[in-house]
Amino acid sequence: MSTIKKPIVTEKATALNEKGQYAFQVERTANKVQIKKEIEQLYGVTVVSINTIRTNGKLKSKFTKTGAVIGRRPHGKKAIVTVKEGDVIDFYSGI
């Protein structure tokens, strides 16, 4: 099973790329060792550090003809990966 779900490509995450940091959405059960091993294997870079963030799903309400339905988006986990200076991860090549 892959611990990395997908890279996060938002305006905020893209601004981190200039510092050599990259954001990924990862499995909620993944630890830093697993994330580091998979990033190094997939992208061929040297990982210096990893910061993880657990996020709670937002509460959503939807109004229908029969009444209000309250639900929740799924919980998640993000990893901010710092790579060695000079290493670059290119999300756009090979797509």
C-alpha cells in the first residue's frame, strides 16, 4: 500500500517549493519514516526533514426539500517534506 496519496499543488504549497519544501497528502496512519522512504524512492531525492499535520474534516450541511442533512468531509494528513539543497521534485514532467 502506498503511503503517499498525491502531491498538494496549491498557491501556498507552490510558494514552499522555492524553499525546497514540498507538500503531500498522505495516509492518516503513515509515519515519518515511511513517508521519507517512499519520497526518496519515488522522486530520487534526499529528504532532510518532514513535518506532518493531521487535519479534521470540515462539517458540511446541505439543505434539501425534506430538511437539512449534516455530514462531514473525511479526516486527512499532510506532510511537508524538505529536500536537500539542490534537489528538485518536478510534479509536472511525466504526466
